[in-house]
Amino acid sequence: MPSPSHRNVQTRPARPSNASTRHAAEREERKAHGTPEKSRTPKRRTQSPERSPRQERTPQKRTRSPDRRSKRILVEEEYDSESESELESRTPQKRRDRSPARPARTRRRSPERKSKKFVVEEKHRSYDSDTTARSSNPLSIESLAKLDALNEKTGGRVKEREKRDRVWSEKKTVKEKIVTGRATKAKVKHRRRSDGTYGKVERRRVVSGPLLEEGRSKRARGGYVTADERKGKRRFGQKCWIAFGVVVLLLVILIPVAIVVSKKKSGPSGGSGSSTSGSDPSNSNLNGVSKNDIPTAAKNTILDPFTWYDTTNFNVTYTNDTVGGLSIMGLNSTWNDTTQANQFVPALNKAWAYGIMPIRGVNLGGWLSIEPFITPSLFNTYQSNQNIVDEYTLSTLLGPTKAAQVIEKHYSRFITEDDFASIQAAGFDHVRISYSYWAVTTYPGDPYVSKISWRYLLRGIEYARQYGLRVNLDLHALPGSQNGWNHSGRQGPIGWLNGTDGALNAQRSLDLHTQLSTFFAQPRYQNVITIYGLVNEPKMTALPQSAVVDWTQSAAQIVRKSGMNQTIAFGDGFLGVEKWQGQLQGISGLVLDAHEYTIFDAGLIALNHTAKVQYACTGWTGQMKLSEDTTTGFGPTLCGEWSQADTDCTTYLNNVNAGTRWEGTLQSSDRAVAVLSPDCPSKSSSCSCSSANANPSSYSDTYKSWLMMNAEAQMSSFESAWGWFYWTWTTESATQWDWKAGMANGILPSKTWNRNFNCTSAVPDFAGQGLSENY
């Protein structure tokens, strides 16, 4: 049966779907034709006595018009253009069989929700069926017109409802896809591309089928995407924000670190070295060595070169040979002593006329005996409450394994062969190499990195030989600490010749010299090691002086007994050179080592710039001559340490976080050491370290001129005796203690002998030239 919307009005007028309207039209039609009116069926009709219940139900239940079709067929014809999924969702369930007592118009509908159009069509079919069964009389033209108008109005509402249902269904589909994508995202953290890699997948515009068919697809902020694509899009956004946050965090961390590193390299004072910078060594000389060549007992020990951080210029052939109980592992079997440091001095295999030919040497401080002010990078990463102030506390904090890694890397990088070449090029002829007792051994309770520095000491001596430099071997730290300062290994109480273990540590020190002197008495060291130091800076102002003198005498005798004929150096102990007159006269080949600084003396640091140069010329020269004369002093004397610095402002110079004399902030538990009022020449609150610690590029020409003159005056004075060793060759950030940086910044001579001032000229008035006395 065709749909009501396709009826021909002239042959078969449309009929109203409303029941009351339909019955009224029928009555009018019967009156026009003279047909008697049928009695209306009551809402609850009673069974007719003439007809049995079986006869009444049979035609209503089973008899249908030939044109009548099932409701499902009609729905399929109405929606034959729709997709199969939509057809199934809109097809109503079959209605239940009608009860004999219920008329068609009161039958209960399927529980499934039906559209208005479906209801209207159902009513039409019901009406047609009833009418066909009761009567075949046609409706009047007026009734059919009313019925068509009603159908047109109802049909429009049905079409509008269909449109809204379709849009709603499409939106629901999209929402379901989004929900599905979110659920999948919680399970899958990484999206996989088709090539097997993970990351962002190219998005494709996907539009639902019904929208494409109707030509109504819309792009809603990037187009319609699948759940997976929406998941990828969200994750891409999250990744962007996470990456952005990480970048910001890294910048916050790295920019200050970069500034600190930059300061470490050039520093506020423009230092020349770094303990931590540089690349790892190649260790290519291990290529021809097999690990199987190392005995099982020696593997992973100090004798295993495969455990060394740096094997450059070492002999990596395994040997367990020792001299004096000290390993020769790393040494080559041949050497050459024919090298000359410069044209003004003899080659190594020629004798040096000490006392006649001045020593022009430099210290390699802070290398094998670590000092915080030389390498602050090893200490400034810790909080003050951690109290990391020396090598003892540093090694304790790091632990054996980490300390060995950190400190050996420092040994490898801080001083290299290039430094020895540069020292020779600068006009030096001697180097003073400081080392500590843990290069040889450690004792119970010691946290120090044991024996690793020994091979670096031996390699350093070989580098010095290679460039014609004579070596002053300086034992900088003894067991127990001989002065309680950080460069002795442990800051605090003196435990050498003092305290509970004072005597034990003194004996340990003598045993060390037995081993050391035996080793360095070998023929290979007779020409290159020309000065052998017993101990650096014993603090005789806090120790029994006689005990120190007796120990010194015993140590010198051990050295001589071992076969060493080189000069033996001993420190003046801060007593003053005149105090050593007549001491230790029974041992030949000794030299007094005096360390001369103006900045650690309250009277000298307060001198103005002109007075300091004058003191360098008169004061130091006078002391050298006093000490050189055996009637007033010991005799042979050299200056083992000095500096051009005119303040004690350098960071950590007076111990970590200790303050300065210059500004009056030097803190100490010892009242004799503490300085709590400014000690610069003006002795006022105007005393400042900012200019002294500034980058040397900001120094005025007058200040640079003064620094150069102060250095040249001291060199001239010390050369009135045996000569001098500048403290030190390189630092991380302390220019006025750094010969290498001083040369680069024009405040130290490029050659040790090229000097413009020698104390024979008048010293200018630097204050009159505008040089501030308090900075």
C-alpha cells in the first residue's frame, strides 16, 4: 500500500487520522447517500448473541485487506534510504495480539518509543483495516480535504522530529567515540605509529557517514577526529606543557650553574685553571695491553692500569716491583737529563750553583695537596652546615669510592704536561711540587684517597725532567697535621708532636721519610730532584720548639742515611729567620725555607701601597741577608712561598667561610687569630674586598702598575738569598695568587727575568696617582 503522502486526491482522497473527525465524516457521507447509520461500537463492546466468540475474533485477528502490509514492511518502505543500523534502531517491536474485548483504537502500544510519523501511519492502517471490514463507502471531498490538511501539518512536524533525531544520534555517536578514546588513553601511555615507533601520529579528518551522505559535515575546531586521534592530540598538548616546564626548570638550574662555572674558570679575579673542567683522557696506551696480563691478585688494585682514570704517559706494563716499599708501576725504564730549562741555566745533568745562581721557581699548589682557595669548586657546592672545609671532610662525605673518582679526576686535570711546558716558557727553572702523606699510605681512621696521587707525583717529576725543570719535593701534610690548617689535610687541632697521638704521628712521619728518601735516592732522581723538603710549615708557635728541632734533625739524618745527597729544606716554623741562628749546624746540605707574606700580618696588611713596595725592597731584603749570615741567622735561605696579593680577600684563603682581616670579618675560636675590625689602611667601614676580588679586566692602570712593581720588588729581594718559589702557578679564580693568570692580565712579567723594577729606583706615590687604599 503506498504511503499516505503519495495518494491521488481525485481518485482516493486522504482521510483524517483523528477518530472523531473520521466518524463525523462517515455520518455525513451516509446521509448524502441515504445509507442507514451503523450503531457505534461502545468502548467496551459486549459480545453479540448472534455470533459466537470464535466467529467474532476470527475475521478481526486473521482476516486482513489484500493491500494491507505488516508494519515492519511499511516502515522499511518509508525508510528504505536509511542505513541498516538506523533501520534497526527505528523499527518498532511487534504489537501484542489484540484482546477480543479491546477495540483497535484502545490497544496498548509497544513499550518502544515511536516517532509521531509512525503513530500517524499506524492509525491510518488501523482505520483502513476497520473501514474495509465495515464498509467501502468513500468519504466526501470536503472531508478528504480536511484530512489532507491535517496530514500535511502532522507530516511536517514528523519530518522536523526526524531531522532532530538524526542530529541527536550523530552527536551521541561522536560523544561515544570521545568517551572511548578517553578510556583507551588511561590504559595506553604511548601511541604507536605504523612504522613501530612511538610519538605523534599525523591527524586525519574523519567525518561521520550520515553527515557525508547529506553533505552537512562541519569542521569543529580541527575537524572530526577519531578517539585515538583525540587521545594523541591531548597527549601532544600535555607533552608540550611538560617539555616547556622541564625546559624552564633546566634554565633555572643551568643558568646559575653556568654563571658559577664561568666564575670558576675566569672568576671574579680571573683565575686560569679549573679542577673539574676538561675531557676524559683517551688512555690509548692500553690498546696493546691485555687484561689477562694483570695477575688475578693485582686486578682492581692500585697496580691495575685498567682501573686508572688517566694512563697518559704512564708505562702501563704491569710490575709489582718496589723501591723502599713504594711501587715503580707507571715509570719508564729510561730517562734523559740533558734538557735545559732556558739559556740562562744549566741542563739537568750539570750542577746548579745554589747561593750564587738564584732560583726562579713556582709552586704547584692545590694539586696533590688540595686547598679550598685554589680549587673552590671542590668545596662550594656544599652547605655551610655540612662543614666541608678540607680534604679530610671532603673525603669523609664522598666516601672511598666517590672520593677516589672525584679526586683522581682533579689530579688528572688540574696540572697536565701543558702546564710544565708553560712553566718552562715563562722562564722558570724550578718547580715545587707539594704532596701529602696519603700518597704513600694511610692509617686507621683516615678517609683520604690512598696511593693514587703517588703515580701522579712520579709523572709530574718526569714532566719536569722533560722540560729541564728541577724539582723541590715538598711533603705538605704529615700524619696528625703539623699546623691544623686545611692544606695539611685536616683543619683543627694539631696532632703531630702534640696531643694523644703526637709521638706516634711523629714516628710515622719519620717512617715515611725512610721510604721516600730510599725511593728518591735512585740514580734516576739525582739530577731532577735537587731539593727535598721535610715538612711544610710546622706551626712552631703552637708546638714545642725543641721537639720540632729534634724531629727535623732525625728526619735529615734518615734522608742522608738513605743515600740522598740533595739539598734538604726545613721550614722556619714562623719563628722568624733570626731564631734559627746556630741551629742544626751538624748536618750539611740544609736550607731554611721562609714563607713571606704581608697580608697575614696585622701590621703589614695595614701598610699603604707605597709602603708595601718599600717594605718588599727593604724588609724582605733585610731578612734574607740576616738569615744568610750564619752569625745572625741559619745560613742558606730561600723563599719557598710568596704572592703579589695585597689583601686577604680571596675566597676561602683564611679557611672556608672564615671572613677576612681586610674587612674585619675573620672569625676564629682562637682570639689571637680573629680580626673583628677592619684592617685595611683606612681601618674603617669603607674597607671593601669588592675591587680586590674583581675581574682583573676592571683593574685600573695604576693598580696594575702597582701589582707588577710589588711582585718585581719581592723577586729582587728574595734573589739576594737563594731565590724564590711563587705561590702558585694556577688557581680557579684567584688572580693575585696565580702566575699564569697574572701573566695573561699584565700584572706579572711574561719572563721571570724581564723586569722593570729592582728596588734601586724610587717608589712612586700611588695614592697621589689615585689608587684607593681601601678599595
